[in-house]
Amino acid sequence: MKEKLKEILKNGLQKVEELVDLKALDEVRVKFLGKTGELTQILRGMKDVPAEERKEVGSIANNVRVKLEEAITNKLCELENAKLLADMEKEKVDITEPSKGTKKGALHPLTRFNNKFMQLCVEMGFTVIQTPEIETDYYNFEALNVPKNHPARDMQDSLYITDTILMRTHTSPAQVRAMETMKPPFKIVCPGRVYRNDNDSSHSPIFNQFEALVIDENIGLKDFMTMVKEMAVRLYGEDVKMRVRPSYFPFTEPSIEIDATCQMCKGKGCSLCKGTGFSEFFGGGIVNPVILEMSGIDSNKYSGFAFGPGIDRSVMVTNKIPNIKYLFRNDLRFLKQMK
Ligand code: PHE
């Protein structure tokens, strides 16, 4: 037995010594120390060794196990180190080689403009909400006082999915959804994509708007104008000029269209503003009491104003983009030119 153990040790150490790869090392470990390995068998058979020899043989066997384990661990370190060095050699980087430069990503011009406007609204106390892009006929038209067969539905040339479900044609459904769920007083703003069946160089079937709605007691046109003026100043600077034109929306009464100093020519007059020095800022008005009542708000106590700027046109003007489609093609050659 003692002889056998000596031989196992000699054999084992020699095998470990000769090894050159990690896989073979594992095989050797299994052969000697594994569940059915040579040494394990002997350790298991200890009970058959005569009692007077058992202590000595046991101690030798243990010694052999320790020595073999030690040899295997040392070899493992040696092989792993060698592999690491070889890998490092293979993956060597020449740090003196000139860099190819890194390409920085940037936010899309529409996202940047939207973020700027949302930041402004949040500073003015608005809560930002989001409502569905696929809307029901009820929220998109009916609840906004645009009954079936109303010409406004025609005007918007909608993209219907079924007879009663459509891609929202404006963000105004957010007004109704807010009035139904929030308790006055509140101020909400809802940015998002809207869809119309329009397609030429200045119209895209997808474009972006946002909806702002303020509901409180004693709200009137003067409050609306004060807020709009403040927004225009914060967006375009102190010397911005504004003008107001009467307009019509079924959900605001009175309705107005607000123009601000043309940002392309700074008011001097150019082809974009057709020489007037003004370009359209947005449409809005005082919330029609009919809408308040339909959404469950007492129109004798509360009133409000709403407005809904389109943001694509502003982005086109400030970046001198000739065709609205460029904003949606994600062509890097175009996007890289945007400031
Ligand atoms: N939803 C209108 C449009 O798309 C704009 C608007 C918003 C008008 C809010 C009045 C109040 O043209």
C-alpha cells in the first residue's frame, strides 16, 4: 500500500510537471483526485487496512493528496499566467498611433426644441402629461365640440384606423383627458406627434405639436396674453413683437391666432414671412364653456385658456430647413448640419 501511494505521488507529480494546457490539467486532477480517481479509491479503502498500519498509511495518503493538490494549484497558476501573457501580447495596442477621433451623438433638432419648450413650461408651473397617439373619435372631435359632419373634420383630413378610431389630428384631446381626470385649478402641457393626411414640402403626415391648458377661477384673455408674451420673450428675447388675429376653433371662444417677430429675418421682412416681419406663433383661445361642461367642470366657477403650437415649423425656420421631410428621414448627412 505504501509503495502504491509512493508510486501515485511520483506518477502524479510527473504528469503535472509535463502538462502544457489547462484541459489536460483537469484530466490529471480527475484521474488522481476525482470521485473515482486513484488516490480517492485508496482513501476510501482505508477501512480494509489492518488497524496497526492504518494510522501510518492514512497519514502518507493524506500527504500524497496535499502534495498533488499543491502541484496542481501551482501548475494552474503557471498555465493561467502564461495564457494571460499570451493574450496580452496578442491584443497589444499601439498607443502611439494617431487617434481616428470619436463621433459624438447629438439630440435631434425637434427634440432639442421640444425640450426647450417643455423646460420653459415646467418653469412656469405646468405639469407635463402624455395622452394616446391613437385616439377615439370622441376625444379627437366630439368632446371638442366638433360633431360628426362638422367641416372641421374635413379640414383636418384625418387618418382613420376604423370608423371610430384614428391617429390623433392634434394634441387637443389632451385637454379633454386632463379636464376629465384633474381637479381645477391646474396647468397642463402635452407634447406629442400628430397625424394628418397631408403631404408636400411644408406638410408631413406626421408632425409635432403641444397642447397647453390652464384652468382656474377668473381666467380671461388678459391672463392668456400675459403668459404668451412671457413665453415669447423667454424663447426669442426681450425685443420680440407680437400681434393677434381673430380665428376660429370649435373648442375655444373667442379664438385667436398669435404671430411673433419672424425669427428668420428678425422682423425685417423676408420671403418666409412674405415681407410682414411676423410669422405664426400659435393658435388658441378661451376654453369654450361647452367643453368645460362636457368634461364635467362647472363653467360658472371655472374658466381657462388653451393653445397648441406646432413645433416643426419653428425648427424649420430657425435651422433654415427647406423641406419638412428632412426632419423625419434621420439622414445623418442632414442631421450633422444642425446646430
Ligand atoms: N388643435 C388646434 C390645431 O391643431 C390648435 C389649438 C389648440 C387651438 C388649443 C385652440 C386651442 O390647429
